[in-house]
Amino acid sequence: MASITLNHLVKKYGDGFPAVNDVSIDIADGEFIILVGPSGCGKSTLLRMIVGLEDITDGDLLIDGQRVNDKAPRDRNLAMVFQNYALYPHLTVYENIAFPLRLAKGKHSEDQVDKLVTEAAATLELTDHLQRKPANLSGGQRQRVAMGRAIVRQADAFLFDEPLSNLDAKLRGQMRSEISQMQRRLGVTSVYVTHDQTEAMTLGDRVAVLKKGELQQIASPRELYEQPVNLFVAGFIGSPSMNFLPATLEGTTLKTAIGDLQIPEGKAAKAAGKKVVLVGVRPEFFEDAKLVEDHKMSNGSTFTATLTHTEWLGNEQYGYINFDPAPEMRELLNSLARDMDADELRPQVVVTLDAASRIRGGREAEIWLDTRKLHLFDAETGENLTRDAEAGAELTREASEERAEELANAQQSGEGQGHGGGFGSGTSGQAGGSPVDAGPGRAGGATAAGGKHSAG
Amino acid sequence: MTNSSTKNKVLWAIVTVLVLIYALFPVLSILATSFKSPSDLTSGKFLPSSGAATTSNYEQILVGDAQGLFLSALRNSIGISLIATFIAVVLATLCAYAIARLDFPGKKLVLTTALAVSIFPVISIVTPLFNLWRTIGLYDTWLGLIIPYLSLTLPISIWTLAAFFRQIPWELEQAAQVDGATTWQAFRKAIVPLAAPGVFTTAIIAFFIAWNDFVYGISLTSTEAARPVPAALAFFTGASQFEAPTGAISAAAIIVTIPIVLLVLLFQRQIVSGLTSGAVKG
């Protein structure tokens, strides 16, 4: 078990292109950190720098306070699970798991090796497959063998490089909770690279969002979701993603392409002086105005819009509103989409409506928006003008307390709790949205839908 | 469906038999000839005439007059081919590994040079080599044959092995390094076992090339000190100058074929088995 400190890490390739640029992260002992970002953001490179498969151009990498920049991978005592599992095909499952022990010559007697391997196999339910070759295993089993190889040697930290991306959606969900429980039970420091934000939100104690080699924000999933530091993080985290509407601010009135919105004075004050801002609205901040309870009505603002179509999902439904931004704004939105690996879509707003809503495509409808939660972004710098840093820090502090509690529980009971991660309900704070469900129940549903989306 | 598949099977069977006959008929013919007595050679029949089948040809080359010529040649051939193969495979393994894994200037040059060398006609090098070898004292020695055989076997070994190494996922080696292996251990414990089928295949190809060579064998040797079998066959003589040594040559040819057949049978599994399946996502 160890803490890992990344101190202004830089990775430059031969052509001078910085794949990782000045990234600093403090990873506490036993913490589960997720590195997430669009492809090419340097997350895998960063992981490989930690494990020692990539040289570090500049900066310091400390493991338990010791600088390990120049140490070979084998001297760092880290375990890594590769995307393609990297099992040794000529060895049986047993020998695959025993491989690291056999390399440490003389450290383990044959009995010890046998005991450790059997234990690891039992943990991962591989006991029946020990004498088989990797070629005869299913994807999920191979993945477990790869993890067995990691846990058998009691490494200081686990590093995962998109370990689930080769599995089908159902198995992925199952393995996700297994990894989460295993990490809690062993209490081992873990760094996990993924591009799947469901994994990022559910597994991580803290999530580091990277873009083009630069760290954008590192915080608990809830802080990322509720208090994103800039446009990129806001757009990257959440599925369906946050809507961005170009708007001009006049007093406390936001003039947008879908209508005028009254926003709270506090928010307006923070954006004062900016002529053009981008309004960031999560889909679930919207609701069918007819279904909003009266006492909540005053928390938001209503506008009329014509939905192009709706998608009913059972627990909720999505509605789509097209809008036509000014050309320079369209350019901004497109470049934002490019940053996030998405296609340049026609500008539209996605609204989440209650499943009971009768609003249908093509008809004019009155829609309510919870203006307390929206964020205003600087159109030029992308900075979040309305971010409440204190509230965000509070969320991350809460998350770390929960983590400590979970760790203690998991290790006390000897086996993991059924509930992995626990930070998945990023959409809480939803209370204003639905008169039918209580907040938490609905939040869970939204997360599940998000999962489906990212899996597709 | 069943109809067409039976039809297919029959068709394939016929084609297979035809190809087998085409490929094996000469071998069978030589085998039959090797059991014929000298007087039976011109009988015009495929098999030795009944009652006249004899092992005298084998006796002649193994224990009889031609023993000295043949057995020493056999020893030379086996020794020289094995040594040349071994050196070629070891060098080619390291070279191909570097080519497949590392990025260094001149990588393309190494590959193209290897190809160019293998394209170069053997016959055009023989005369200069002959003079050179005589001057420096390599003429009619094992080393004098091993070196030119390396020039034949190395290029093809490097090419096949480089292609083979490229297929082995690099992640395996990195995984081994993370698991605590040194670079050498990672190579030996993760890569070599996977490369084994490729190395065996390459070794067998290299051995065939060295084993079958005739031009170098006959040009760079003069005595039994280094003369390999293909060259020695040309020096067989009949019992008298009017008698062709066909029977003895056939017997020698059969004996020479045996190691090759044995090799293929022995390493068949390594050649065929696709060990890499299951290493990565399947």
C-alpha cells in the first residue's frame, strides 16, 4: 500500500509534442483515482509513466515519498492490468497468476506460491479453471486472471488501463462492481484509466479529467458533476451531456435562442460585465411545467418551446429542442464537440421530462427550468463563472469521508459490500425535478440511463 | 447442403490424392530403385522384379565399398547443417527481435540488405569464394561451408522471424516487466515461448536450405574432410566403369531424406500450433 505523488509530470515525444503536460496529482494511500478524458488526452500515457513503461521527460514521480523516475518497472512494485489482459498464452491460469511470484526468485517457497495463488483464485472464483490455458477462457475469466496476477503479489498499487473495454456491456457492469469491491476490500491504492464515464463516476473516489495532456479538474464525481471548473469538464461529465446555450445577459434576464430566462441575482452578479455567456444546463434541470409543483415553480423560470421529438424510456423521457445559434457561437460549440470526441451535431437542447409528461414532438409546450442549478460559462475562456468552489470542496470532502467509512466497513466484514463505489448517484440535488418520485430513486434511474447511453 | 458437402469432400479427396501422387511418386520411385539389384535397374518396371529385391545398395553405402565416401559425407552434412542452422537461428532471433521491437536508424537497411543478399545468385559468388577460401585456408573445412550457408539461411530466417515477432503482442513483455522481470527475463519467459513455433519453423527452413545445398558443397570441398552428402552423391561409382551407381545413389538419397522427414514429424506440433491465440482478446 502506498501513496503516489505526481509532481508536475511532463511527457514530450521526439517531435516535442507534450502528451502529458504539467500534471500534478496527490494520490492518497488506498484511494481509487480515475483518469478520464477523450482519446488522445494522455491518460494512458500518464498511467504508463507511473508504472515505468514510459520515460518521464520532466517532473517527479514519488511513491511513498521516494522518487522513482529512474526506476525500472520491476523495481516499482506496482501491478498493472492491461486492456488486452496480456496473459501468457503458454502458461496455465495457475502459472499465469504465479508468474510474478516465480520471478521474485527465492522469496517464496513452493508452498507459499501455492497458497497465494489458491487464495487469489478463490477470491476471483477461478479455482475451477486453474489448470486451463487462457485461450480456453471467456473474456470475463481472462480479465479475472489478469487481476489475479495483480493481487497475488501484494503490490503497492494497482494500475488499470481500460480493463473493461473489451467486454460486452453486461459483463462490464458486473466486473465494474467486482473491481470496486475488490479495491475496497484490499484497500489498495488504484489508478484506473477509462474513457467510459459510467466507470469513472461509479468507481472513483476522485476523478481526474484530462484534455490534451493537461489536467482540467480533479475532484469527487459529484463535485465534477455539480461544480465543474470549465466548459470541457461540464460537457464531458454526464450523459446525456450538459446543454450549452449561447446567451446575452441583461440584468437578471438571460436572452437565449430558446427563450428568455430569469436567473437568480447571485448568478447574474458573477457573470456581470460579460456580454455573451454560455449557459450550461443539465437535461434534468428541465421539466414539463404542468408537472412542477407550485412551491417549486418559483425556483425556476418557464419558457415555451417546440420539441422536435421525444424518446420515452419508461422511467423518464428525453425531449429535443433545436435552436439556431449565431455563426460565431456555432463555431464555438463545434470546437467544443471536437474537444470531446463528439461529432459536430446540429445545436439542440436535450431535456429530461418526467415519464408521465404528455408533451410530444411538434407541439408547443411550456417547459420549466430550475435556474438555481444552471451554470454560466465565459464564452471565450470556457471558465465556469458561477462555480461555487466551497460547495464543490464540501462534496469532495463528504466523498472522502464516505470512502473512509466504506473502506473500514469492507475490511471489517472481510468481504466487500454489495454496493460498489456509492458515488454513482450524481444526479441527486434533483429534488425540484419530479413530483412523482423521491429524489434519490430518480437519480438512480438517470444514472442507469446514462450507462446505457455510454455503452452504446 | 449435405449433398454439396459430400460432393465437395469427394472433390477434395480426389485433388488431394492427385497432389500426393504427384509429390510422392518420385520418392516412391527412388525407394523402389534403391532395392533393385544392378541388373534389375533397366528392367523398365517400377518395382524390383519378384525375388530380386535386395538391400545390397544400402549395404554398399553403409558398410561396403562406398562406406567411407557416404558415412563421412553424412557426418559432414549433419554437422555442418546443424551448426549453420543453430547459428543462423540464434543470430536471426536477436536480429528479428530488434527489428520488430526497437526503432533504430538503419532498420530498413538491415532488412533490405538481408533480402539483397538472399537474392544474389549463389553461382556468382562461388568462384571468388573458392579463391578466397584457398588463400585464407578455409577451403575444404567445415567452417568454410558454414559461413556461406549462413549467408543463405540468415536472410530468410531474419525475415520470417521478424514477421513472427511482430505478431506477438508487445503488452506481454511489458506485463512481464511490470510483474518484476528484467528485459532479458521478459524476453526469455514471455516472448521466447511464444516465438518457439516461429523459431522452429525458421530452424527447419534454414536446415533444409543448408542440407540441400549442392553448389557450395561441391565447389568448396575436395576431400571427405568437409564434403556434404549432395556433393558426395556425385562421386559415387558403380562396381565397374560400365555400371551406373544408380542403386547406391537411390539408397543414399533415401537415407538423406530420413532426417528431414523425422524433423518435420518431431516438430509438427510446434510448427502448427497457434500458441498466440488467447494472449489477447479472442
